[in-house]
Amino acid sequence: MSLNTKTRMLSLVLTIFLVLILAPTATAANIQSSPDEASTHSSSVNETIDVSQLVDVEAFQAEYRGHIQNIGDIETWTIGPNQFGTMGQGLRIEGFMIKLTGDVPADMHVKYTVHVQNEGWLYPVNDDSTWPTDGAFAGTRGKSLRLEAIHIKLVDENGDLYPGYSIYYRGHVENEGDIDWVKNNGELGSTGKGQRLEALEIKIVKDVPETPEDPDTDLSAYLAAIATYQDQTDLYTTDSWNAYQTVLNDNVMDSTNSQTEVDTATQLIVDAQKKLVLKPTGGGSGGGGGWTPPSAPTPTIKKEVDLITETNGADYITINNSNSSDIQIPASGLFSVSNLQELLGTKSVKALKTASLTTSSSDDKYQLSNVLFTCNYPELVLNEKNASGQFMAPDGVIHLSALKNDLQFTFYRTDVTVSNVTTGIEKSYPSINMQSNVVSIQIDMLAIAKKSVEKAEATKLPTDLTTAKGWVDQLPDGDDKTSLTSRINNVAKDNLKAVSFENLVIPENTDAAKLAAVKARIVSLIGSVSYTLTPSGNDYLITLTPSDAPEELTLTTTFFQTINLLALDGVTVPDVEGIPATAVTETDQYTGTITWVETAGNSPVQFEDGKKYTATITLTPKTVSDGSNLVGYTLSGVPENTFTVAGTETPATHPAESGVVTAVFPTVIDPVEIAVKAAETARINGEPNALTFYSLHNTAKALVTPLADGPRKQRFQVRLDLVFWEYALDGQLARQQANHQNELDSYSFVTYLDQVNTNINLLADSPLKTSLQDRVAVFRTLLGLYDQEYSQSSFYQFEVLVIDDAHKWAAVDGPVQDIVANDGNGCQALTVKGEPWINGWGGDMIFDTFNITITKGAATLIYPLMVMQFSTPAFDIALDNTSPKSADTPFNILISGFKDENGDLLNGSRMVTYSCASSYNGSVTATLSVSQTLSFTNGAATLAVTLPASTDTFDFTTWDKYLIVTVENSTQVQWFKTQN
């Protein structure tokens, strides 16, 4: 047999043994419990959680803080699993925030949602996409709404439950007391009951994976459930017992069953046990009406001290600081471990030892909860009763309206939680049977009262005054009570005299609000000390009671009302050309100034299209001088983000109790600007359909025309006028580029462009005016180039040294730059060689084209230019004599002035050709075309010519042909008639 197998068998035997020992205790405890009392306070889907075996995470923790009734925001973070909130003070948690701190995994996040009074779940339970995350606030402030239930979970980046870790949380709920642990999105609290959540504890634990080498079914819980009610048939009604036996018989389990089957059977058995009905055999003490087993021992067990005195009274009894009629006695304070052992008897002692309640460690503490008890003075008990007439203390606290010197409490059942304050490990043991045992309390109330009065006299704190009054109120009427009351009142009077009742803050200017503010101020000074208060003109008269020598004090009061006119009027909603307001509309409560900035941080003089503006409003509360005790208004008490401004993009924002309000408005949009811009954009994008462009232009014009005369209308009008003529120019330029003919109506353009420019010059200086002037300048420069090409023929023909693109570009760019530089428009020009153009006039000539890009600022136009001819430098020819020429008589042609590629007179060789043609540029006669290489000196050479014999007519006296001379690398053609 393996070691693991032996260990598992030994564990199973030990489990059964412990279950049999614990059976009497659990049985007796459940005798006193009704089915209703056994129900959980968390969601019905939550399992009952035993956290005793969990391993707390040390590397990181949860931290949490929040907003509590009458206290407000708690600034200090509570480190889990310590308690956040209050107990026994009746104060609701209104909101909280949770974050993870320490060595937190990078992809781990904490998310949470809350159920709020009157509002329900603020964030849907089934959709955590909107849940507050990692320190965000969940709940409300300033609405006095309680939290009623919560969900919390750890998630990864994908929103799934984080593997390997769990988040546990428990709390304290109104009328329910301490609620057991729930985990991982379980529901803590209640919905539909109107019960507030008062305290919260959170801890993160590392999941303990199931041990793969020990797959045996765990029967311990199943066997414990069966043993709990073994042999108890005489305690319950026949019908309920038989029903229970049926469930037992239907759910017999052993080690061959799966763990799921065992767990399901165990739950069914526990549910059936809750339905067992006790036989009605009599009532309990103090009118409790509960059943008590006849054989149960009822010894009287005292606390470890026989008398509660002024030295230890605070250890056992608490006077509620907000209500001296609520006296609290924690049941845990009435017992120690040895008390419980003595109380429960020999068998129960063994059970308690098994439960580890006996310990030698001073770090071990225990807490009683879900206590059932009765009292010999039931009329003093404030706790609620169960169906059996027993008082219930869910949080383990007994609440009394007054004390008696001979109090006795009979205890029936309690839950016990043992915790180690060093390690944080806890174990919970439910339903410990206390067997109707009695605890008697003897209280030296006079000594405690005197001690508490002495403390109040020393500290003068309102909490100590309340405690002192609470103890003095327990005393019987007489000299001692009168004397101590007088001493309390003297302290209270000193406190009242020491402070001012001026400048109290009230929510509204009513007598009721003023009275409430005065009372709140009084309570903050004297606690629950009794008094009478009477209005007297603008002041109040206060007398402390009871008193054998009443002294009436006058409380001189003034008040500031919290501003409640929250809609801020007079803030200009930004619109085109609107003027920013500098002040809000003045009210009876405040004045306010406004400063504006646009997105770039500049302060506007007027609002402009396309810009976004933010207003910062600074409110100044007013003072009042009307003879009343209202002296002014205040921002104190104004919740955050409650001032409103009309027309904002998002709600206005401001901190709590602040008059500095930020209002962000939407980007300014001008419908006229949009229409004008549409026409301009169509032209810029080269809208090919003229009907489309003119439709857009007419739409914009229809919006501009009815505008009031002024700068805005002027700006729109000149923009429409200019874009109209620019679009017309674009069309004519496109035709000119296609046909390279005179297509521009330059006269109309010049005329109307002058009118547009005159209107532009009337505008105020601005970037828009500059851009419009730049567009006009570019337009004018283009018209100037057009005039040079077609009217002045400046680009008809150029002489170049070499016929190539570089020399052609240089020949054109020079004049272009001269024209642009001297036209006075201040434009720049860029010349780019275009594609060759084959003429469309029926010939086959090829012409050179150039695109001239004219720019100024952001304005640009392109002018298509065509050059008719590029030629090299001319040279001269002459005959060597003037005598008649014939085929029989050779003669010379003298060439002079011929230049090379550098523009110098040629010194070198060139091929020279002479030929005959019908005209100077006509067809060359095939019978006469002779080429020879000549040597040039200083641009001169002699060409020997011999005319061939021919049957054609070559009588030079009557010859009508041309003799043509051409030179290699020259475009020049020279000619003459031979007879000349």
C-alpha cells in the first residue's frame, strides 16, 4: 500500500471519528434554529464558503475606500482583509472604490458593480463591460442613497475570471449582521429588502488546485451531515422526521460515487434537515417561547470578573455615540474559551478542542455571531425576535435601551469564528449549542457614571459627553444623578460658549433649515446632552435639561445658504461671428465671470467656424444685508458637477464645493461656410461637370445673398466671385492645352478680376484676405503669360545653340522668369518641359510644349505654353561672282558667320549639302543633292558647286528653282536663285 493511500484511509477514519464527537453539539444547536434562520444572507447562487483552508496572497492585496453617510469620503485606503465601514452606528455605505496594490500581475484587474437604493444595479450584473475598474468610484455621492448589494471579481485582459486567484468578500448588513464570505462575482447583500450595507472586508487568495494524485471521493461533509441528526427522532414531529428519512434513504453514498454525486446528496440532506419541525413542548425564559431540552444543564456562568466597574466598563459595554438609548453589549465580551468549555460540558469541550478553540496563542481571537438569547428584562432588549421568541444578534451585539444592575442573559446558540491576528487565518464553526446557559452581569453603574463624567470634563469631547449621559441616565433618580447631570451640563455649556454659531451653512433659506443647522452644530459640541431650543428673532435660546438651576444661553446665529440656482444663464453658445460673453447672468445668489479659449489656447475676440471653444466660469457668491440672519450664499455643500450650462458638448464639470465651472462646447459649424467651401472644393478637385459646379455655386450664393451687409457677407461674396472666374479659367485652359489655340477670353477675365480684387481689398486684413489676394495675383500672372504668347508672340520662336530639351527649356524659362518677376504680382514660376504636340491643323509638324506652374502662397495655376520653332543661329551665303552660271561652268558659294555649339565662330569641319528645290522649303530635286565636308575657319568656308548636265531646263537665265545650302547640326536653311 502506497503512502498516499494510507494517508487517505487514515484521513477518512479520522473524519468519521470527529463527526461522531461533534454530533451532540450540532444536534442541540439545530434544535434551536428555525429554517428561516439558517438561510444565507448572500445570493442564492453563492456557495457556503469555508475560508479556513485558503492561502492568502502576500505579494499583492486589495485596497478599498469609499463614501459613508454623515462622514463623507474616506481618504485613507483600507488594506484587505481589514474592515471598511462601521458597525453598530446605523451608517450606510453610499459608494466605494477598489484597487489592487503590490506586485500585481500586469494583466489582472478588479471590477465591481453595486445595487443602489431607488436606482437598482448601476451597472448591469450580466454585462461587466461598463463596471467600474481598478479604483473607479461605484455608487453615489450627495444623494443619501444606500448600497444594498455588490458583485466583485478579478478578470484578465479579456474580461474572463482570472485563473489561479479568487477574490473573497463579506460584509455587515442592516438587520442581518455579519454576512459570510462570498467570492468571484457572488452577490453580497440583498435586493428588494431595503437593507443598507454598513461594512465591507475583501481579501485575495491563491486557489489551491485539486491534488491529482488523490482522486478519492471526500465523504466527510456527507457523513457529518448524517451524524448531525442521528437518533433524534424524539425531538421532531413524525411527519417531518419521516420526510427526512426518505431523503436519507434516497441519497446513500459511498466511495464509489463521484464527488459531484456526493456533494449533491449532501446538499439535499442539509436542505431536508432545515425542514425538520420541533415538537411544541413549552416556552423559554424571558417570554422567549423556544423549546428547551429537558435534560439540558442550566448552570449560571459569570464573566471572568464578578463586577463591571469604572475600570473595565468600557471593555464590555458601549454607549452609542449617536444615541445614548442604544446600549451595546458584544456577546463575545461575555465569554472566554474556558467559559465556553465550562458552558458546553465534557463532550462539548472535546468538540471545541477539535475545533481549535482552545489555544495558548495570545494572537488567537474569537467572535460570536448569529447569537440566540433571551433576557430577564425583555422590555429593554432592542434586538428583533425570531419565530421562537428568542432575540437574535446577527452581529453578536446585544442592544439595550437601558441597563439594570442584575441583568441575566440565557444563551441558546451561536456561530463561532476563530482568527489569528498575525497570520489572518480564520475558521468558522456554525451552530454551537449553548444549552440554555445563563450569564449574569453585576454592574457598578454609579462608579462607571462618575468615571465617564470625569472623562467628559477632562476631554470636553461630544462623544464622551454622550457616553457620560448614557451612564448617568441609567442611574435611579436622586442626588447622584442630579449632581452628575449638572456636571455634564456645565461641560456642555462651556462647549457652547466657546464657539461661534455664526456662518452656519443651510441648504435653503427656511426656518426649518436654520433650526436643523443650529441643532447639528449643538450636537457636534455636546453630543446627546438634552436641551430645549427656542427661536428668538435672529437668534436662538438654549437651555440644557434637566437642570436644578437652568441657565438660558443666547446663540447668536448667522447663515450662509448653499447656492441652489444651478443653471448658469448668459453663457454664449459659440456661433459664427458670435461675440464671447464675459459674464453669466447675475442672480440673487452669485455673479460670475467667463474666460474663453479655443483649441490652440488662444482667447477669441469672436467665434470662428471650425474651432472648438471652452468656457471657464468663475462664480462669486453674494453677500446679503437685509437685516435677517442670512448674510450670504456659499459654495459649501454644492456637489460636484451639478452646475449646468446650456449647449455644451458634454455636461459642465467642477469639483465639489467649487465655483470654477468648465464648459466645453461643440466645434463651430457655419452652414454658409460649408456651402461656399463645397463650391471651392469642387473647383479644386477639378469637377468635370460644369452643371454640378454651377449648381453648388448657386446653392452657396442663395445662402449668401440674404445675409446682412457686412464683413461676413463680403467675405463669402468675394470667395464665390473668385471661384466662379477660376472655374471658367480652368475650362478655357483645358481647351487651350488640348488645341493650343487662342481659347482665353482674356478681356472678360481682366475686367471681372479687377472688380473681384477691388472687393477683396475692402476686407479687413486677415489670412483669408491674403489668400484671396494671392489667388488673384496668380490669375493675373497667368493672363500676362497668355498675352505674351498670343498677343506679343514672345514665345513663337527661340534660337538655341543646340537642339535638345535642356537648351529648349533654358530658352523658354528665361523669358518666363523675366515676365513673372516684372509683372508686379509677386508670383513664382516653375517651367517644366511638356509632351510634344502634333499639330491638329492637318499637317505632321511636331511642336514643343511647356507647363508653367505659377504660385503665390497656397495659390497655384498652370499655364500650358507652346513654342512654334527652335532654331540654331543663322549664317550667310553668297556667290563668288555674279556671272551667269551653267552646267559647264563650276562656281563657288561663300559661307560665313557659322557658329558652333558654344556660340563661337566655327573652326572645324562640317558636312555641307547643296540641293535644288522648287521653293526654299519645297521638295529637293533628286538630280541635284551633293554633300561634302568643308573646313571652316572663323565661321567661313567655300562650297564648290557644279551643276550637272541635264535635259531639263537649266538655263540659269530662266531657271525658277532654288539652290539650297544646309550645314550639319544647323536648322538654318539658306537659298538663292542661281541666276541671281
